[in-house]
Amino acid sequence: MRLKTSLLKEPKHKELASCVGWTTADELYSCSEDHQILKWNLLNNETSLVIRLPEDIYPIELHWFPKTIGGKKQVQAEIFVLTSTDGKFHLVSKMGRIEKSVEAHKGAVLAGKWNYDGTALVTAGEDGKIKIWSKSGMQRSTLANEGSPVYSVAWSPDSDRILYTSGRQLVVKPLQPSAKVTQWKAHDGIILKVDWNSVSDLILSGGEDCKFKVWDSFGRLLHSSACHDYPVTSLSWAPDGEVFAMGSFNTLRLCDKTGWSYALEKPNTGSVLSLAWSADGTQLAGACGNGHVIFAHVVEQHWEWKNFVITLTKRRSMEVKNVLNDAVDILEFRDRIIKVSLAYDHLVVATSLQCYVYNSRNWNTPLIFDLKEGTVSLILQAEKYILLVDGSGLYTFSYDGRLISSPKFPGMRADLLNAQSVSLSNDTVAIRDQNEEKVILFFDIMSGKSVGDGKPVTHKLEVVEIALDQCGPSSERKIAFIDKNRDLYLTSVRHLRKEPKVCKIGSMVHSMAWNDSANILCGIQDHQFTVWYDPGVVFTDKELLSKILYIKDGSEFSRAPHILSYVGTKVTLRQGDGSLVYSSVPAYPAILHEYSAAARWEDALHLCRFAKDRCLWACLAGMAMANRELSTAEMAYAALGELPRVQYINFIREQPSRESSLAHMLMFSGQIQEAESTLLQAGLIYQAIQMNIDLFYWERALELAVKHKTHVDTVLAYREKFLQKFGRKETNKRFLQYSEGVEVDWEKIQAKIEMELCKEREKAANNPVRSSVAARR
């Protein structure tokens, strides 16, 4: 990826250009100390004068009123705020009329920014004050009063905190007066510029110490650049938060969000004093110290999938190379390319007006459909569907261009959605709630409505990343998510119970990805590369979880690797220095998943015997138990040397009825309440009581016996036997109460139990619906 820059031979401004701002993807406004505001049209390369400012107004910063608010287009007249050296800020219309001038600070107004929903404006001045204003220019409050000039400010993504500079310090101050202020020393020189991205929630700062730094919203340093030759005079995040631009004297740099540099340009511009990205994130403009306005386009982005490498060569063309036969195709587009995704045999390209869908078997005839809005910020692909996110919402399409649904929820802000907070599978869209980051919402792809009873998953901590698995039926869909503590959890999407079972499967996980063709999960876990061959085993037998891990030492990766994709047996990782590395995963687990999905258990056994790998046997044991294939599970557990489990499987197979077998399989998986419910619904009261006795749930066993007026003596007999074995006396009041009026006779109890089991066998024999377990008995 690099920047393709363009400069006019002669600058249009006669003095220093101080600020720039985009109105549309092809129209830019620039201000200069020559008192002119110019409009630049990139379609016809024309520049026109909008207004000549009064001689006493020297502009410093320009910021346009937000065009979309809460996913809806703003209908208010297009205006921008212009700060100046005379201590005022000015509200200026698109036509160039100064609607209002407001006395704001003593000395120059160094910064002015609208918040994301357009309800407030913040200004910072040479007098060290930070003030909040209404959108009509009425002062609401003085947020802070520093002793030195405040050179730059930025709003938090939720518009309830302000980030500002204070000498060498960065300060994050909430709008609520009593809330805690975060402050830290960020640079060794005065900080000149800050920016806070609304999607990634990351902070940028640059200063007179000639460095730029990347921080998280808690003030933790994520990256510090090398020392440049000159102070950092401008910084700006791209709208999607994936890259940012940095400007200095005769310097323009494009960097990844982790801080490493994609490209460095050395144009003859003087200091780049202001940078602004277009709304679609494909173009960059800078205001330069010598009066120039520099334009830059992002080109030479690369996408890889299996044997295809795709390169963005120009703004409207791409090159597709098949590395197997060196075949090259050139794809030309009518409009500027904004977003691209390559996966599942399809290339999806969003331009400013249309979406193109190419099949990898035919690059000549794409399927084309129109887009409602040209600023597509995210494309996700699953095997059958595409998800597009733009400024107004998110939409699922089939690969033939048919709109399937448009999921919505209260308070949704589509402009904040990214690949970590949205996930797509063949039947489900998962979204982390932006208003409550502990909540994950699930939507059915076909209807766009909430899945099942509409109850989301609510975690105890904020969720930072989510990912749906890609294979299997919708009833078995699972989602993996990482919380703020970097713990990795797994839960079911379509759960039968009131509260979904959420199981922790890893800790210190920094990045994860599901395989595209099997439900295998990989992740970077505490400086190790870890693969969970069958993470779903945690719901079947938790003890197997540690046995299905493939761990590779992370020493071969440099600092902070991030997983980009997991296709086939190849995992692609981006290292902390920006380089791409690849790691391979053994192919056998994916084949085992394929055999399990097709119920080819004999083939699965042959594979495990051939590979002689304990991880595979553990995977097979979990898969077989999940599918209630007890014979295969018995062999797999035997190969692992798990004799108690082999014995329990034999006990399950000896059960007199299908319901009893099912209940004990649920017990095997730790689902005790479900097991008891299964028995009670089938009318097997004795089996439910005996299950609680076996688990030493004495009070529950007595409760069931009393409620159903049967086997009270059985519970008391087993309780007495248990206490005698440990040499203890009865202290439970309920058991003392019932033991006084009930006689314990073991012969009667045994006869009653045998009679119950005979009834159950007869009922099972007369039942035409026989489970595979009962049929094999």
C-alpha cells in the first residue's frame, strides 16, 4: 500500500494554507492566511473562490458539520466551523456566507470540532480554556482552564469525553463534572496534534519532540515512532480506523493503526499543517505551509486468497494474478474503488455507486448492483452471503446480488461498526451492542430479526472481538468472543436454555480466527500460536479441552502478531513490524470434521489409527459424544486411556429406555438440569431421584420424592448408608422429620426399583420411536 500524491505547479493560495475539509468524496474546501476559502472539484480539476474573508480573520482550523447522525442523513444546511486568530469562531455556510461569529477566547482559537451527533461544538484557545457550545453557537460550559495554550482537541467516539493537549500532557476529560479525569505525560515536547478514531477507539498524538504515538483510550502506549527530522504538525485517522496519515515538514507518511509505516512521501510542501480524509477513506488532502494543497490517493493495496493475488493499481482498476499459471486479468471500474473483500471464491468490490461481485472462475462478467450510499465502510463474506456496512445501516446480500435483509437495533450507529464488532455466517449476523459493550446481539440473515426468543448474550465484561463459526447447521452455530481481560469464551447462538452456557476456553488471547471450511479456531495466546481443533468439545466433555490443542511457540513471530485469515491449512498473520508471515496447521483435523459432519465414523476411526495423534482421538471422542455415537466414542476414549468414561458409556448403553440414555448423555456433558428435566418430562421419577442421589444432591432427591409421593424410603435408605460409611449422624432437619415416619426396608426398596425398571423397559419396547442407542441394545 502506498500514497500517490499530486501537487499543482503553482499554489492557488498566496500565503500559508492552514486547513482543509471535505464536503463530498470529490469536493474539498481549503483556507489560507491570504483570507481566501477555495473550493476544489476533483472531477473536473477546477478551483473556485468561495469567499474572501475580512482582513482581520486569519483561519486556523475548519471542521464540517457531520453529515450523518445515528445512521440518518442530516437535513440541516451544510455549514462548517472556522476558528481564527482574532479569538472568534465563525459558522460559515457552504455558499460562503458567515452565518455567525462568536467571541470565544482571548487570543487565537486554536481548535474547533463538532461532536459525532452534531449536538455540540468544542473550542480550545491560546488562553488555555476549553469551551463547549451548542450547535447554534451558545456557550454551554467551560470544560477546562489550563495554564498554557491548548493546541488540539478531539471528541471520544461516544461524544461524552474530550481529549486535549496540555503542554507535554494528554488529558481525557468527561463532560460530566464529577467524572474521573485521565491525564498522562505523552511526549518530551509540546504536543501539537491529537486525533481519536470513532471506530477503533485509538488515540494519535504528535509533537515537537518529532515523534507520533498511538494510545488506547486508557492512555496505554501502543506504539511510539522513531524520532523524525522535524516536529509532527498534523495527524488524521482514516474513517475506518485501519490507517492514519502523519504530516511534517516536506513529509507525508501513511501508517497502519499499530503504528508501522506503509509509505513515506517527501513532497515539496513545507510543513503539512492540516490533514483530512474523504468520507470513503480513499483520498487524503493536506494544507501546506507554502500555500499548496496536496492530494493523495491510496493505491497498491493487496488481497490474497488461496492462489489469487489482487492488487489495486489505480483508483479505478485492479490486477488479478493467478499464481498457479501466472494468468493476469485487469479489472476496470467506472467509479472509484472504495472497499474490497476476497474470500469464498468471490471478489466483492464496492465503488462509490455500485457493488461488483466476481466469481473466481470468471473474471469477465461480474454481477453488478447499485448501492444506496457510496461510503461502504465494511464488507464481510460468508460462504453464501455478503454483508455490506455503510453510513446508514448494514445489509446482507446473496452472491447473485439479491438483498436478503437489513438488521437493525435501537441506537445502532453503522459508522462505528468494524470487523471486530460484527461477524457473519451462513445463517446469522452477530453484532456487539454499541450502547452496552457487554451485550452481543444475534440476527437471522433471512428475516433480519433477532434469533430465537430475541435474548442476546450478556457477558460480565466488555466484549472486544467476536467471531461466528462458519460450518455446520444453524442449530449448532457457535460464537467465540474475547473480552476486555483478553479471555476467550465460546457459547451457542441458538440455545434452548433460558441462559446460554458460556464457557471459557483460553486466556491472554490477543487475536483469533475461525477456519473457512471446518469449525477449527486459531488464536495468538500469550505469545503462542494456539489452535483449538474442536472448541465445541467444551460443551460435551470439558476435560478434553486441554487435549485438543495444537500449540506452536510464538518465538518465530515478532512483536504483537495479528491473525488476518485462516484458509484451508494456512494461517496468515501480520507481525508488529508490518510484515506478513504464514503458519501451517495439520490437515487431519479438518478431514476429521468432514467425516464427522457426514457421519462417516468408520473412516474417522481409520484416520485416527493412521495418524496416531492423541489430539485427533480427543477430537473424535468429543465429536462422537456430541452426535451420540457411543460405539465410536467408546473406542476413542479407550485409545486415550480414559477407562472411567468408557465404563460410563457402557452404563449409558445399558439404560432401559431412550430417555434414560439421553439424560445420562446430558449428565456426561455436565448438563445436570437438562438431564433431570428430560427424565421428569418422560415420567421417569425414580431415574430422576436416583440421578440426584448419585450426585449427592440429597435435598433435591428428597424434594422430588416428596413432591411425587414415591421413593421417599429409597432416598432415606441411601442417605443412611452414605452417613454410616463416613461415620456421621444425621443433622438435616428435613431428613430427620421424614425418617421418623418412614420405615426403611432394603428388600422392598430393591423390589420397587426393579419394578420401575421393568416398566421402563416395557414402555421402551412398545415405543415405535427407537433411538440408535436403544436399537443397538
